[in-house]
Amino acid sequence: MAERSKAIRPMGVGELEVVSNGESIKTKVLVNASGAWANTVARLAGAIELPLHPCRRHLFVSPPLDWVDASWPFVWDVSHDIYFRPEGEGLLLCACDQQELPPGDPPADETVRELLAEKIQNYIPGLSHVSISRGWAGFRTLSADGRFVIGWDPKVKGLFWVAGLRRSRRHYKFSCRYLGRRVDFGRIRQKIRSLFTR
Ligand SMILES: Cc1cc2nc3c(=O)[nH]c(=O)nc-3n(C[C@H](O)[C@H](O)[C@H](O)COP(=O)(O)OP(=O)(O)OC[C@H]3O[C@@H](n4cnc5c(N)ncnc54)[C@H](O)[C@@H]3O)c2cc1C
């Protein structure tokens, strides 16, 4: 259903009816994968609400940089919460900002660009000369314990939750182990290291 559901009604025969602007669909299984809106959809269905926290985060991209190699891995300074990775011919950068907001289209906060500049200056000085061509904000929805919320709703039969999705360090550890077996880090280690030193 491409449009947003406006109502979700149990039909009493093991089915749920989902009503959107243009149509009504009857289904035995409805997956609540509505990200920051997961509790809004749960409310529509008469389900329990969960402690989910939609948090805004900004991403920034640089113009093309001829010294960036598209094969570089994701580089995350977990001590200072800042990361970058190749994006197109330039870099994608994130200061790992986090602000809880109601679900919607999150407005961009200009001060986060300053936070990014400050973190780069302090922790990855080799990127200090990199300019920013574009930035935007989106939601990461955090659960109370940081884990994914995946499973059947205990109250509404047929409603299945897939919420609280976001990256976590644990997912990165897995990805890095996987990646480590495939990428020759020796080749790029020196260049990446030089970005962290003055
Ligand atoms: C800056 C930033 C960087 C990120 N980087 C990464 C990354 O590198 N790797 C990674 O894995 N994750 C990343 N994430 C997290 C990732 O974007 C989210 O975890 C992911 O988008 C959540 O997916 P989702 O399907 O749960 O929700 P969403 O992608 O938000 O999708 C929810 C959908 O539900 C729809 N919806 C809402 N209400 C209704 C309704 N009533 N009826 C029907 N549909 C509805 C919405 O329109 C939307 O399309 C990042 C997030 C941010 C903000």
C-alpha cells in the first residue's frame, strides 16, 4: 500500500482491514515497518505502544575529491562519534548527532554542520579542508534497549512488528568482520591513518 494507512480494523475472522486514502485491503498479516511512525500505526491498530524514540540525525556530502578512493571502507571513530565513507566521487560525513523529535519530515538544524566542522578539526584534521556541498536530516528510531523490535504483537492478532531498525556497533562489528575477509586493508590503512594526524 503506497499511501499511508488511515485506519486499521480487526475484522473478527483473523483478518485486519487497512484503509488508506484510495483503498481498503483485507489481510491476515500486517507488518508494522513504519519506522518513526511505528507507534502511530500501532495506535491505529489498537495495539500496544512501545518505547520507541525517533531521533534525528544529519548526513553531509562533499563535492568530488580526487584523492578519495571509492574502495575505502566506512571509517568510524567510535571514541568521538564521527564517521565518513566514500559517496560518489566524494565523501559522506556524519557527526552522529541525535535529537529526539516527533515523527514527520525532520527539519535540518544548521548548528550540526558546525558540530561536524568542530569534530573534524579536533579528531580528523586531515579532512579539515573538505567543504560540504549538501546536507540533510532523517530519522533513526531507537528502542529502549537498542535492539530491533521484531515479532508478533501480543494484543492484535496478525500484526507483526519490524521496528527500531538502525545501525548499531554490534552490526558494524559483524559487517567489519565480514568486510575484513574481503578487503586488503593494508593498501589503504596508511592513507586513512594520515587523515587522523596533524
Ligand atoms: C543520517 C542517517 C544515517 C543512517 N545511515 C544508515 C546506514 O548507513 N545504514 C543503515 O543500515 N541505517 C542507517 N540509518 C538508519 C536507517 O535509515 C533506518 O534504520 C531505516 O530507515 C529504518 O527503516 P524502516 O523501514 O524501519 O523505516 P523507514 O525507512 O522510515 O520507513 C518507514 C515507512 O513507513 C511509512 N509510513 C509511515 N506511516 C505510515 C502509515 N500510517 N501507513 C503506511 N506507511 C507508513 C513511511 O512513509 C516510510 O516510508 C541512518 C539513518 C539516518 C537518519
